[in-house]
Amino acid sequence: MKRSSTVARGGAVRGGAVRRVVLAAVSVALVAGCTAQAAGTGSGAAGPSGSASARPSGSASAPASASPSASESESGSATPGASPTDDGEAPSSSATFPTPEPSDSASASEGASASPVLMKDGDENEQVRELQARLRQLKFFDRAPTGFYGSMTARSVKSFQKKQGLTGTGSVDGTTWQRLLGASRKPTADELKPSTTNALDTPAPACMTGRVLCISKESRTLAWMIDGKVVSSMDVRFGSENTPTREGTFSVGWKAREWTSTIYHTPMPYAMFFSGGQAVHYSSDFAARGYAGASHGCVNVRDRAKLAVLFDQVKVGDKVVVHW
């Protein structure tokens, strides 16, 4: 009886041990199964290695706790994953979709409706000079062309654009340039690089015949004219209110290449006297100070080189007309 009891107890012990081993094995299997499910797909088992990289193409993406892919980090949006492509196939879960750069054709189509800018503030070239000359023909620009596109040119362009019913941008696009070409003519060499800063005034009737120094107080210009045609022109300055330049029709009485005023003791190079002591002559003061000063009644010229040429062309007896 003692032996049987011992055997029974030994069998019970062995049986309990077996049960504990079995329960431990089941627990291990259950734990392993949860781990594989978390790392694998939502419905299938893990691959041979048990890692997520063994998922078949097109499977669901990793859980939200997973670190973002490179494409997510760079673009700030999630990788499309299993969403279909344009041809209806699901992309691989490992594929990346960088933001495409716009193609040249796309850019061209987007800008096709906008006319390109040809000239703008800050430009400096011969096309700008032509632009200014054409605007000057149409009275939108009142200076000699310089070839530099500054604020004055921008305002002139804006005025022309508004007159044409265009948007007043102040820059020259293709549409504005074509409108200007149609409204003006090709500038002459003198219009592109005129000899005077100021626009010439309409000549007085007395200037339209013969050889004439046609001098306008209105535009402050001298035009050397022969039979109604302007041969050359230049800027001039007149006397002050106390010593005004006389107006009327005169003639060149005498000439002096080098002369010094006997009253004011100032040099008067290339002097052409037309009314007593009043003459057309070069003035270094006019060249230096411009219209900030005035003469003592003479007609001052500030371009010495041009006046030297004119001096050789004018003859004693040629007409001088001073008018408003």
C-alpha cells in the first residue's frame, strides 16, 4: 500500500509537470503569434524571417507608430501606399512619389496668355533709345532719347498704355511694343541721337524761307534751317528779365571766332552778332550750370563742337529770327 501510494504520488507529480510544460508552450506560442501579427500584414502570417519587409507588394502599410518613410519626411504627406496609379494598378508599398517638377511645356502653356516683358525699369540698350524716340514722336516723352529706361520712361510708357486701353504697367511687353510700332514711324538718326535736349518748337513763318537761325524762346532751341528744312539744332539760353534777348527778325551783322565782351569782359567764342551787342555764342557758364543762370541778352549755346560747325556754315547776312 505504501508503494502504491508513492507511485500514485510520483505519477501525480509527473502529470503536474507535464501540464506545466504544456501550458508554458502554449503561452510561448500565443506570445509569438501576437508579435508576428503586429509586424506582419493585417490578415496574413509573417514571412520566413518574420519581418515587415517580407510583405507582398500591395499589402497594407505599417501601423501609425512606425517611423515615416523618406518621402513622408521630405514632402510632408503620407506615401500613397496602395492607392491606384493612373493606369489602375496598385503601386508597391516601398515606392516613393516625389513631387514632379513642372515640365517646360506646362510652363509654356501657363504663360502663353501673358505677353513677355521686353523692356523695363533699369534696362539700357538701343531698343530703349528707339522706344523713347517713338514715344517722343507721339508727345509722350519730352526729352532726348538716352537709351536708359528710368522712371520718366516708365511714366511715359504707362501714359501710352492707358491711351491705348492697355493695363498701365510702365513696362513694355509684346502687346505694348506692337501698338507703339503701329502708332509711330521708324525714328531717324537725328531723332535717336538728337543734337538738342529740348524738343524743337514749330518754326515761325519767317523761318520757312532762306538761310535762317530760327531761335525759339518757347522751346529754348536754335534750329539752323535752309529753305524750311532743319539742318542742325541745339539748346540755347537767353537773357534775364533785366537784360532780355530782343525778339524779331534780324540778320548776322558780323562774326568773330574769338571775342571778349567789352562790357562784361567775358569770353564769347564763335560769336555771331545780330542785334547791336547781342550775339549767338558759346557759353562755358551755360555748359556748366545749365538753365540755372542767364545771359546778358545774348543767345548762349552750351555745345561748343556743334556751334563751331554752325559758325563755319553761317554767312554774314543770313537771317536770325527770335520768337516765342
